[in-house]
Amino acid sequence: MTIDRKPVARAPRRREGSRDRTLPLGRVVATDTVVGVVAVSAGVVVAIGHDHAHTPSSIVLGFVALLLWLVQLAWSKALAVPLLRLGTEEFRHVIAVTFVVFGGAAVLYCFYDQPALGRLVQVSGPLALVGVLASRIGWRRWLRRQEARRVPTLVVGGYYSARATCGALLRAPETGTCVVGVCVPAGDAGEHTVVEAEGREIPIVGTDREILQALDATGARAVALTATDDLGPGDLRRLIWELEEREVELVVTPGVVDIAGHRIVFETVGDMPMLHIAQPQHARADSAAKRAFDIAFSAAALIGASPVLLVAAIAVKLTSPGPVFYNAERIGEDGEPFTMHKFRSMYVDADKRVEALEEASDGNGVLFKMKDDPRVTRAGRILRRLSIDELPQFINVLKGDMSVVGPRPALAREVSQYPPVMRRRLLVKPGVTGAWQVSGRSDLSWNESIRLDIGYVENWSLGRDIAIVARTVRAVTGSDGAY
């Protein structure tokens, strides 16, 4: 049975698929109800304690708002789709619904002069928002641990587009999906038997004209459709009908990667859904706001860490001969070299010994790293493990050579090996920390390093910088990938 034939007869309903599809929807709704009742009850207690005259009507309005809030939360489309549930869009939906419902109640308080309702909203609104967001985060973590509950998913599209989609799904276990197979055009199916993504080999189970047979063979209950030249608008419409018969969810991916949500605008033009993708944001990384943040943060970091800097300098000086600081050339914004400052964590002849140790590198093929580098001093091992050796780089930030957040500062020999796409990381200043540091540092593959750095450059925002700084504390504390 192929999708270019007439619609098939109604297939048996997959009740077990529906049950798994809505999981954990039922539990999430129950959690929302408990959180909402507790939040509104707390608001009622506060209202009763301050104003007895208007309390009864305020209580009624409060529970009406609660009911409306719960109904709006349950209508979330993101929760019902396996590949999207409990993601960023769901968090946005929770915040928007909470502000609209409880904000509307606050407007009633202003118009009808009911102080009890005002106090109820002031207490219940924030409690409900924090409680539901916390429960969503808890459910997301729960989903990551539920391997047996993952939704079998079939990826359909051109070979390279399908590989990118498989990689995205494998990097996001919170979606609760398990990629069980791929359907590609006949030409690609003749050349390949598997799709390699994130270190896994996913079998090609048919062509993009054999989707229904692939569903039967794999038991998939969701289809992720990405770019393919073989399926036209009519084919896609019939596919939607046939998937509806089988209660199989369909998600269409546009085939682009590393595009932040704030750069995407969805619109329907002439009955066809379209995505507008805003231009890359790297020019904003030179904004006055980012520079002000860099100066304020680096100055505060140097002042706050001054006792640590002093102890580190003494330790470096006493444990090995040589200078306290290691000053090395790095390549900065627009390919301009600059001198980067670090505490010296290696013996003074370390640079001369790199070539002899090249074969023992634990790096990602371009970046030289060794977990047990014999060039590292005793004090240097501690400084590196805690990332204290990098603190003097905040001096570079004050000088304007670097930023607090940005791509990793690279050596000239590394830059000479960059593919064209990687040179885009030179459009912004390198950073003391960045997406590379909070995602594994030296443990990252070369391709993953490229993806993270380019994604940062293309999607820069000050909020993202602040989030990376917050995550850096956790990464440094755990010492992941630091050696």
C-alpha cells in the first residue's frame, strides 16, 4: 500500500497508541489541577484574613478563574503531540495562559473594587505559575528516564534532511520519542541501508512511497516528515488522511537546523503554511548592551575572585619554575590575533612538546587535548579541573579582545583547518565561556563543536548569554570535559 494510491479503508483504531500518545497528558492534567487548587486555596486563605465583606464573591471568581485556567492548559496542542510535548512551546503556553487568566481576574478587581479578589490573585497567580512550570520540568525529567514509554517514530525525507532530523530527535530525549526507522527517496534507498546520526545507525525501512508499509513493519506511532523532492502537496494531503485513519501523529520539520525560536515567524500564505526566518543575529553581538554586560560582569568577577586569583598565582609560582601567567596568541573577531592571558598550568616548554604528543591527543581531531597530559604541573591540574586557570581571561574582556560568552578562543593552526562554515564563528568575539563549555568542552566531537559555535553566532541574544553564564557554574562545578 503506497501513498500515491486512493485512500485506504479505515484501519482499526490503535487504542494502545492513543494511550501512549497522551501519556503523560493525564498525569500532567492531574498535576495542574492539584497545583491550581493549592494556589487558589492559598489565595482564599489570605483573602479571608484581610476582607470578610467581599470574600464570598471573590472566592467564586477565584475558582472560576481556576477552572478556566485548567481548561486552557489542557487545550495545549504541544502536549498532545509526542515529538513536541513538554518542550519550550509548552512552557510559553503555560506562561501565556496564566497571565491572561489571572491578569483578567486582576482587571475585574480594579473595575469592581474587590480587595479580597486582588489579594487572592496576587497570591494564587504566582503560586500557580511557579508550581506548573516546576511540574512540567519534573515531567520532562521523568520522560527522559522512561525508555519503555518512548513513542516509536518514523522519519521520512531526503537522506541528509532525514539524518539531521534523526540527530535532532536523538539529542532531545525529553520529546519521549524513539526513532525506529527512516524512509527516503528510492535513489537514496538504493545507495544507503542505514542513516548514521549521533553515533547510532538507524535502518532505512523503505522509500518515501512505502510509508504505510514501514509503519506496519516498525510499529511507529509518529511520523516526522522533512524535506523531500518526491512528495508533492497532493501526496502530503493523502498521507495526512492515511495517518489519521491509523491515529499516527504527523510532525513536519522545515529542514533547517540551529535556528532559535525567536527568529522564526509562522504564517499561512495562500492556504500554505510558511516560516519566515529572520537574518542571523551575529551583528547584535557587538551591541552596546553586550559590551556593558561584559564590562560589568568581568569587573565583578575579577574583584570577587581576587582572593582565589592571589592563591592561584602563589601556587603556580611555588610549584614550578617560570612565569605566573601564560600569554598566548589566539584568533579573535574578524580573524584578528590577540594575546590571551591565563594562569600557567603547564611547564614552560609545553608548546615545544606538542608535536611529539600529537598521536596521543584525546581531542576532536583539530583541537589538541590530553586527559593525562604530562606537560601539566601539579598546581595546573587543580587549576584546570576548577577552571581557575581561565579567570585572567576576564582581563581580555575588559580590554575588548574577548567577551564573557562566545566561541572558544582558537589557535591560529586550528583556524587554518576550519571548513568555510566554521569561519563564521570569527564574526563575533571569542568568549571566556560559551555553548561549548556548558555542553561537554573537550568531550565534544568536532562536528558538535561546529554546530554549537555556529548556532551561538547565528542566534545571539543577551538572554542566551545570561543563560549560558548560569549553566557555566554547573559545568565548572561538575568539571565535565575539563582536562
